[in-house]
Amino acid sequence: MALEQVFTSSCTLAKLRSEPLGHLLDNFCDNLLVQGFPRGTIRLHLSHVSHLNTWLADENWKWEEHLTQDDVDAFYAAYRLQCRNRGPLESHLRVNRFSINRFCKYLEGKSLFEARKETPCYETLLSGYLQWMKDYHYAAAGTLKIRRSSLVKFLNSLGAKATSDGMGELMPDGVESFFLDIADTLGNAARRSMQAALRTFLRFCFHKGFINLHLDEAVPTLRTYKLARVPLGVNESQAQTILQSVDCGTPVGRRDYAILTILHAYGVRGGQVRALKLSDIDWNNGQILFKATKNGKDSLLPLTREVGESILNYLREGRPACSCPEVFIKSRAPYRSLTQSGTLSAIVNRYITGADINVYSKGSHVFRHAFATRKVAEGYSLKAVADVLGHRYLSTTFMYTKVDFNALSQVAMEWPKEVL
């Protein structure tokens, strides 16, 4: 049984297997073991769940079909008054809640937990818009996710009026003021995303008859110019300083060094590194495949010696044993792929800051800009650089010609002579 792999005391085992939840804890324990949790952490989680189990037994609660959120909330209300802990109460409750939430998530996956779902008043309206975008604009899943994230901010600002009926009260000045206020807190890319989301959403509302005005025209246009900025990356000396600052004597250091080496060697996007699977590395033929993002092109590239050695070092000495197909996974249980889009940027940021390198941007994209700038300066054609970067159009790569100082020096005009 799974509990015997973690506990040895017969009294503890009997307490954990007592009803009403005891029949579930062996499988829950086995689930934690499979996910790679240390035994100390599993003991802590099960100890906290046993408090819930004891309280339910004292309340004569009987297991029927499932546990509910109301049951858990009632436990916390009583436990706050009854628990005896050595440290601060709120800190103890936070750790206890984390364990019980994990148990409830496990039960929910087995259809044994009924969570309380509070649906926002705007959910029907927002779902209709997203379906409209999918059916009539053929929007991709990633686009729909970004649209939802942007519009939730707008709909929350409307409060109770964020319904199909309430939209009729929306006026142009309200749309304009919201956009201008939030634009001050966003970067250029996020502004454009919010602008597109608002305009298409308001067109949807007009199309459905929820509003009678073309309010999409009330969303201001914040003018930006193509190729207005130079690429913001790190130079080769700074990149080497960052790589040398990684402690490869730890599992996390081995993982991070492999990630940084890939970013430096190939200039791929952070999302492509996160999505890299074990099957994408062809060790026999010395090739590595990066799947396309942003409607670009797949990149099948030679596996360099530095990259291959760094990945092998991580796989042999740093990567925990798990069934994830992705190469890079979290360093703590539960072992999963690096799903969050900001994970790699946070890793890069940590090492740039630790190396005391002062650059405008500290995300994973600095290596992409550095790679493209380096290759253009070395004389590679724009087509070759575009193929490696996965750009579908050369116009996307054209911005890197602005830092090709060798080529620019050939077209520079002579300084005019002084005329007396």
C-alpha cells in the first residue's frame, strides 16, 4: 500500500485510513509519489488532510458521492478557532490550505469534489464573442486566449453593466477613457493587443445589436512606426558573462545553462525552448527541431557541440525522472513542463541581474536579438538569418540591418567640407 511507503507508525496509518476520507488517502498518496514529491512533503500534506478528516468525523459527516467546497469552508471556520500551532496562525493556515487544496484538486480530477463555481456576469457575453471570433475570423487558440485576457480587464471595469443588455449604456467617452488609462500601464505590444481586442469586441456587439453605435471607432489609435527602434539585445561579451555566471553544479543550474546555451546558439523564442521535446533532438544525425510559433516556419538546425553537451549534462545529472515529453521541466514536484510564458524570461532576468549587466530588456528575447544582430554583422544574408529565426517574411528580419554597421559604413555620406 502507498501509505506504508511514507509512514511506519501503525497508529498514524490507522488514523489516516479512518473514515470518512480514509479510503481515498492511499490513492492520493500514490498520486503524490508518482509526481515525484519528497516523502517529507507527502507526510506534511497527508498530516494536514488528516485534520480535515478528523473534523468531518467529529461532525458525523458521511461520505456519499463527493466532498464539496462548502464542507471545506466549514472546516476552515472551525479549524481557525481550534488549531494549536507554534508559529503565526495565518502562516500555518496558508500551508494547511495549500495541502487541502491539492487534495481537493486530486478529488476533482476523479469527479469526487464539487467546487463552487462563480460565473462572472460577463461570461455569456465574452464566450459569445470568442465563439464569433473562432467561427467568422478563424482565430487561433492562442489569439483567443490573448483576447480573453485583454477583454476581462475591460469588462471588469464595466461592473454589472458587462452584459448584453448593459452594453447599450456604453458611450464613446467611456471606451476612450478606459483605453487611454490602461495604455499608460502597458508596453507597445500589449497596447496593440488591447486595441485589437476592444475593436473586434465592439464590432461583435454592434453586429449582434447590443449597441447602436460604431464604438470601435472610439478606440484611439496610438501611432507606432515600423523599424522605429533598434533591436535591444546583449553583445557577445555580455552573453558569455551570463553563461559563465551559471552554477552548473546543481540540477537547476544544469537546466538553466542548457536553456541559455540554446537561446544563445540559435536565437529561438522562449516558447520554442519550452515546447522542445525529447523526440525533437535527433542525436544520430546531429539535428535539433524547433517547432514554429506565431505562424512562422519550423527550424531544423545542426546540433552544435556546446548545445548537445549542455542538454546531455542536464538529462543525465539534472532532470528528474518523469513522463513529460518536454526536455525542460520544473525542478520541484509535481514535475511538469515549463508552461508559463514568462518562465524563461524570469530565468534569463535572474542571470542578467546576477551578472550585473545593465540592458533595457532582461527577458529571453535579448538573446534572439543578439543572435540576429551577430549573424547579420558576420555577413550572413537576411534570407539565411530569417530561416534560422523562423521568420516567414524577410520584412520581419529587416530591422536587424539597422545594426549592420559594416554595411551602413559603405553608404555613409562624407562629412561636408566647410565653405568659406
